[in-house]
Amino acid sequence: MTIDLRSDTVTRPTPAMREAMNKASVGDDVFGDDPSVNAFEEAVAQRAGYPAALFFPTGTQSNLTALMSHCQRGDEFIAGQHAHLYKYEAGGGAVLGSIQPQPVRHQPDGTLLLDDISEAIKPDDFHFARTRLLALENTFHGRVIPQEYIQKATSFAKEQGLATHLDGARLFNASVATGLPLSELCQGFDSVSLCFSKGLGAPVGSVLAGSEEFIATARRIRKMLGGGMRQSGILAAGCHHALDNHVERLAKDHQHALMLAEGLAGITGVEVLSCDTNMVFVRIPEQDCEGLRDYMASHDVVMMPSAQTRLVTHLDVSADDIERVIGLVHTYFSDNP
């Protein structure tokens, strides 16, 4: 069996999840009568602490819909310069929503300084785009953003008249790592996007949660963006199974990441930069990146070595797999000093 450490998006549905999908009751979600979708949206909204929620095929579409629901053409959103919503979603807010992004520098812990946010907010002057939204991300590169900071940042945004959105693609990891309920981690945000196809192991699916009015707007925009799905209860059932069965087990992924970091830390040629929740970042010498990649691939381990390599533990990576990876990396660098 291949060990794939590129991302937690590579997980495959478990047999139990496939069975839940196979048994799903379905209708036509565009008409609002898919019972599996409706039940899943209600369950997520309740768990996150919002009145309503909406099912999406992808987190990118969920985030884009949030941007376009909060902002109009000519408006602006503030986000971290390395935030997924700004950097890795093909510029959708600007291209499809005519919404200007205003990136702000991250601090080492992933937060944005309130002073930097304040400086980025444009005056109420027709020369400028209208600043409308602050978007944050949790976890960020595996790091849990401190809840004390979240409270300060969202309160500050409200004081400035800004709406707030949370890209919570891995917010369940933050919940398990901190022991805080999902609803508490969502407090202060007008909307939150939650992904089920990463650590929770569903094949497809994200959910956008917010007020009933916000979700009504989001439903219209989802349709505009091509996200009106039909018998999507088959997909929702897989996500619902993940919500009910795969959240607490994220603690195993966090343990495996720590195990991997500790094992790699003793290998000459590998510098462990950080280990947070289910992500380990390591530095590999440039001259070894290609060789290590090919060597690992020849032993059925998939990774993408680079100057800063991300290794991600997930549902399909066991403790035995971690031991195997550590041993192979050690062997490679012993043979290639």
C-alpha cells in the first residue's frame, strides 16, 4: 500500500463511509428536497453554532461564494498573504467577483497584526476600493490560531464595520488539538467554510455556514458559480459519516505527525522546521530533493521534497507507516552523505 504524505486530501473513503453513501436517501438538491443533504447541512450548522449551512463540492467554491456574498463589485477583502483563500484559489474573488484582495503579512504564528489590518483598511473615499471583509484561516499551515487572538481580531473588525469570514478547512483539527467545541472556534465570524475531504476523509465536500439571510444569498451565488447539484445526498452522506465518526480520530493524525517529526529530527540532512496538528515541515538540501523523492517513490512513499517540504499525516497513514518513512529517510541520507 502506498504511503502518501503530500496532503490529507488524498484520503480514500473507508468501507463504512462507502456503505453510508450507498444507502443514502436522495432527492433533487436544487429543489431543496434531498433529505441527506438537508440533514447534513442542519447537523453542521448546529455543530458550528449557526442558523443555516450550505453544501458545496469544494472549499474553493465555498470560500469564493462567501467572498461574493459579503462583498460587491469594487469592494475589498483583507487576508493573509499566504492564506489559501488569497494565494491558492486562482484569484477567483478578483476574476469572478471583481473583489479586490488586500494581502497582509503573516506573523510567525500565522496571525495578522491588528495594526497591519488597520493600516490596510481604506478610508471612505471614492478613490479607494471599499474595505468590507476580514478573512482569517484556522488552522494555518497546521498551526492553531489562538482563540484569544481570534476574539480580538473579529472584535476589531466589527468595530471597523467589517464582516468576518473564517476559512476553516481544517478547523476540526483545531478543535481536537485544543479541546474546544467547533462552535466556540467559530464565534465572532459571520461565516465559516468547513472542509470534509481533508482530514475527515470524505471524497468530496465543504460546507459554508452563516445566518439564514447570508446562506440564502450564498445559495444564489453557488448556483451562479455552477454549484447547483442534484442527487448530491450521495456525497453528503459520506461527509455526514465523517462528521459522526472521523473527528475524534484526528488526534491520531496529530500523534503520528509528532512521531514523524521526532524521528526525522535525528537524521543528518533533514532539518525539522515545525510540527503542528497533522503537518510537519522539514528542510531538505536542494541537491537531495530529487534523489530523495525518487528513492521514496521506489519504496511506495509519495512526498514532494523541496527547500521546505510539507509532510501531512491523515486517515490512511498508520504508526507503522510513520516508522517505515523514518527508516527509509534515514537509509537514504546514510547512503548519500
